[in-house]
Amino acid sequence: MKKSFFARWRASFFAGLAVALPGIITLAVVKWLFGTISSFTDTLLFFLPYFINPKKIFLNGTDGPMFWYWSLFAVILAIVLISILGVLARYYFGKRMIDWADNLMLRVPVLNKIYGTIKQVDQAFTSGKKTSFKTVVLVEYPSAGIYSVGFLTSEHADEVEAKTGEKCVCIFIPTTPIPTGGFLIILPESKVTKLNMSVADGLKYIISFGAIAQEHHRNGPEK
């Protein structure tokens, strides 16, 4: 029986959508990421209005959002400055300057609480310890019988263990498809199942809604 025009169009549309969707989502994520980063890095170009007509810098001709090429220049400038900071951090003078700035931030009321917390989180993720976001795990969350993939962030929860009388661990459950947000849960170690997949594969699994890991399982391990 011959398909109607609408049925053929619908099949073609969804086939085309399946082809185009990865590219569309990738471009959307890049655009969002660029906009988010540039909203901070644009401040590096505060000096531009003193040398160039604001109409050639800002979209509204006076201030506010910049033209995309200036924002791109600001992002590149930020990358260069961060790279220079990384080079300086290898030498004594650079280390002393970083320590001085670090101590200054930790002495400012209110700001020291925020900065200190963020610094601890940063050290946890970059320390290279096996318990710092290195293990992919499976837990029953958000309720019994429903499983979620997460990351082991700490094998110590001293106060919680003292209150519960059980060995507990900290697990980060990221959101899908953008794993930058999520939930911290603390539960008994006996209820955590460690998986063999790497952290990178775990992130791919989450970002792809589970499709990548499932395909790998169906096709079998690579030889």
C-alpha cells in the first residue's frame, strides 16, 4: 500500500533530524559555552573604549554586549594570560606571587569563605588521588530499584559515619546531558557498586543518555 505524502515527509524529516541533531546540539553547546565564558572575559577589554570608538565595540554603540569578534579576542586573551600564569607557577617568583594572592583572598571577610571552599573543591579534583572523582559507580538513586551512574568523590564521611555507625562514601550524581550540575549523596559503602568504565567513558555515558555505553556492550569489547 502506497504511503501518503505526509507519511513519507515524516519519515524523511525524522531521518534528517537524526543526522543533523548531533551537529545542532554541538553548535548549541559551543554557542552557550562561548556566551557564558565571554560574559566574564569581556571585562578584560575594559580599556578598549579609550582607544576605539564605542560604536565599533558594543552592539548598542555605547556599552554592554560586545560584537562577537571582540568577545572572541577577549577569550583568546584570557587563554594567553592563564597560560602565562601557568608558566609563572613553575618558578619561585611566580609561586611567591600566587601564594601572596592566595593569602590575601583568604584574609578578606566573607570572600575567604567562598574562595576557600572553591579552592578545596579544585584541589580535590586536581590532586590526582584515587578517591578524587576517579571511580565510576552505580547506586540506587533517587529511590530503591532505580539506578544512577555517579562518581566516587570521597571514601571518608567521618561525621556521617559517627552518627550512622556505618562506613559511608560521598557520591556525585551528575545531570544529563550536561554533567556540570548534579547532586551530592552520602550512603553506605555496601550500597555502592564500582564499575569498570573509566571516568571519560562514564561522562560519555551520561552525555549520550546511555547510548554510547549500550552500543559498546552490544558490540562487545574492542579487540
